Amino acid sequence: MSVEKIRVGIIGAGGWAKYGHIPALQSLEGFEIVAVSSRKKELAEEYAAKFRIRHAFDEPKALITHADVDLVVILAPAPEHARFAKAAIAAGKDVYSEWPLRPRPPTRRNFWHWPKPRG
């Protein structure tokens, strides 16, 4: 019996991705990393080649809205977490965010007023 894998898109191509999350997720049977995004397209393409990831983006929105992505893993700098999480939730994706969604209390309080998931 074949179990459908959770298709993962990773935003952020730093050390957390390279040495932690990508190897860990690739070691788990239930996950497949299908996309990676970095502010530098070359770095996203490098990670895609090194880790055999199908899609490389330099724009997080392209990853978030891609039909192949079920789960968005946010490894970008902390001030970007809330923005990317909101967009992913609005696009109907599941979200894992490393570190805080946002260090400032107003964003945390407003979390419950974020868009409802699609789909």
C-alpha cells in the first residue's frame, strides 16, 4: 500500500535549510521536498540541484501558490515569517514556521484575524 507523501516547499536557503530541515525531511518517508525559494535565484537553483528538488524560485509567492506544494516550511529571517505564513494560509497551504511568527506583540495578537484557509 502506497502512502501519499506531503509535498514540501521551503522558503529560505540558509544554514537551517541546508544542514537541518532539508536532510531531516528527506530522511522521512512521508515527506517529499518539491520546491525551494531563496532571495537569490542562483542559491535556490544550487539547493535544487544538490538535494534533487524539482522547483527553484527567487520569489516566495511562486512557491506558496505552486500546485505541487502542500506544506510551506518558512526558514526565512524572522521578520518575514508572518507575511509568508499569512500568504500560505490564504493559499490553503499548511505551514511550519521556524522561530517566531513575528517578535512584535501586535502581529501575534492579530494572528486570529488572518485570512481563513482556502480549500
